[in-house]
Amino acid sequence: GTILLAAWMIALAQGPQSFALAMMIVSHPLGPLVLFGYSAALCYHLCNGIRHLNWDRGQGLEIESVYRSGKITIAAAVILTALLWSVIYLA
């Protein structure tokens, strides 16, 4: 996903013809699916990073807390992804 994002930005910097080609590729029916998966992965990575920061502080290391924070992490990632895509489509 990061390579795709970098390629899109390079195409943007190279001019209108390269950008048009990149947009044609992204607008393929699989394009939004790939972008959705990439954004979901980034949201999960963000939420799980916050979880690990709490662990580094010594909080939530009991097994019960670990399972609870895992469920919260997944729920937060789903909510963040939904909010991101609702902003994209409603804007």
C-alpha cells in the first residue's frame, strides 16, 4: 500500500499525463477495495501502537486486560476506518 501511495505521489509530481494514468489505475473497480484495505490496516496499526505504548508504561499487562484492549483496538480501528471513509464520501 505504501508503494502504491508513493507511486501515486510520484505520478502527481510528474505532471498531468502521469497523474491521469495513475488515476485510471486507482479508479479500477479493485482500486477502492485496495485503498479501503490499506486505510483499515493503517487505522489498526495506529490503534495497536497506542495499545503498545500503554504496555510500555506497564499498564494493562494482565491477561484479562490484554484481551479487553485487543477487542477495544479492533473496535476502534473499525470505527476510525468507517469515519475516514464517511468523510471521504460525504465531503
